[in-house]
Amino acid sequence: MIPNLSRDLKADLVKRGFSRRNLVRMTTLLGAGAALPFYNEPALAQLSNIGRLSPGAVKINANENPLGPCPEAAEAMHSVISKGGRYLYEETGDFAKTLATQEGVKPNYVLPFPGSSDPLHRAVLAFTSPDKPFVMGDPGYEAGQRAANFIGSKAIRVPLTKTFAHDVKAMVAASPNAGLIYICNPNNPTGTITPKEDIAWLIANKPAGSVVLLDEAYIHLSNEAFGSDFVAQDKDVIILRTFSKLYGMAGLRAGAAIGRPDLLAKITSYGAGALPVTGMIGANASLKVKNLVAERRKIIGDIREDCFSWMTSKNYTFVPSVSNCFMIDVKRPGMEVLKAMAAKNVYIGRVWPAWPTHVRVTVGTKEEMAKFKTAFAEVMA
């Protein structure tokens, strides 16, 4: 069912420069869920939904975590399934309180969601318009750009720096009327860091009225400090968190937006409902497991660094990453390598237009990365 926009919200959107056609597209976007209407068939072919795979296939294309949820989260989710006939809103409230305490913000500064894609799209709806562009790094995670284009907002892509960080000064200069400035840190697809001092500069120097959307989906995989203190200081910042990556809950859907209540109120204007209780209780249980982040960071980091050592020994060119994905320059059209790898039953990530000779690889298990090495060496030969 496609949600209806309220009369007041429609009036606000028209005032911001959206046409009736834009409004129809907004309601389509909100009602689409995972079936996002702005992904056409060629785009879908390059994304992570590649269907049911044959036995023995290696799927390292979607930045998933093969470790899955921790035992404590799995047990908590299993125990609540029999109660799934009720909404159990209190479990969502408990999750929000736990996350707020750990982030050092007030409980009403945390808004739970089923993952982080939902609040990302809602932020695009709330803060961009035909006259207030969406500004992002390039290459970067494309969901916000595609949502902006779909509803009629302009998207501006700013190339990364030579160190593969977001070029915050160029992003500020990109538009004096920016509505939303998107920083994914660590970045997807490069797995690289934008220093916190650069983000602080961006927040201090951004256009008046614009909002910084800080996507920290991969922050737990790095040793970098969280950006929660920007929110605690009541800056114009919304932070996105997900339990899909380090916590291994991609298919279970849990996440949150962290920001000032007035900013969060603007994204809740586009509707909200009961959240999957399995995701909420699993996320809450995960947060309470001591050393889980450090242990998983080491497991994933050790496998990643082993692969980097192997690629260095083979003279392959790659971008040093601190995340669970990395980019390799294959020195020829990346799609050729994707197809050749798939023919060997190894599925790696897609190609970004800004870097047509690079492919993205997700860090899998030791066994999966061993198969990746064998197949990649054969393809590159």
C-alpha cells in the first residue's frame, strides 16, 4: 500500500518547489520498501540481488557479514518469535534507550528503523528539493543519489581526494543551497576514512540550513571515533547506524537515525510503523555483548589484511580499506572481470561509473577468500 502524504506535508513540499508529479513519486518511493522504483533492470543486474546460487558459490558482492548475528542475539530473537503476534513496541523502546546510553545522547535523540536505508531515503525527502541539492562523494553509496534524482532533486557528485577521503571543502563549495550533504564513513565502496577533523570542518562551514547526513554503517569495522558527539552538541547532523555489517544482521533489519529531535521529526513526517521485533531485540542484545565489536573487527580485519598481503605480492593495485570491502583496479573494464569471476562461481561487487576499471570485493570467510584468490589470479592472468 502506498502511504498518503498529509495535506500540510503536501503544502510544504509544493512550497519547496516539488511538482505534483514529484509528490506522486515520493509516495511511490515511501511505499516501495525494498522494491525501490528508481532501479531499472540494467541497474538491478549490477546490484547484489543475483538470485539463488549454485552449491559452492562464493558470494562476496554485497558487503554482508558471513558471521551472522552473535549467539546472544540469535537466542534473543529465537525466544521472541512465539510472541510475534504482538507489536511489542516496548522492545523498540528498550533498544533505543540502550543505543542512546552507549552513544552519549538523550533517548529522544535516537529513532529506530529497520536498517539504515529507510532513514537515508527519508532524509533525502525531508531535506532536499529542486533548489536544495543532495551532495555526495564520488565514488560513493548511490542510494541517496538515486532517491534524489527520482523525486526531482538535484544530486551533485564530488570526487574523493587523493587519499580517498571525502573532499569536504569541495563539497561545501559545490552548492550554496545544499539541502543534504552525505558522508559515508568509512566510505562505501572504497572502505576509506574521512578524518573526523574534516567532518568537523564541514559541519562548521556548510551552507546555512543544510544538514549533514553521516552514514556510519561501517564505523565499527574501523578504529575511528564515532560522530555521536556532533549530535550531542546539537549540530545539524543526523547519524545513520545499521546492524547489517559488523553485527551480521543484514537480513534481520535493524538500525537507527541519531540526531536532534527537531531533525528526526522531519523524517518521521513521512510515516513510521511497528518495527520487526526480531531485529529490535537482536540489536539490543548485540549492543550488550562486551568485546563483540573488537573481536569481530579483528576477525574481519585479519582476513582483509591477509588478502591485501596476497594482492601486494601479486602486484595488484587496490585501495587500502579499513572496512569489510575494498576496491581493486583491474586495469580493464570492471564488468569484464565481474562476468569472468561469476563464470568461476565467485560473485564480487559492482562497478562505479567514476571508476570503470575498479571492482568492489566484500571480505568473506577465510575459505571464501581463498577461493576468491584462486579465481581472481586465473582471471587476471
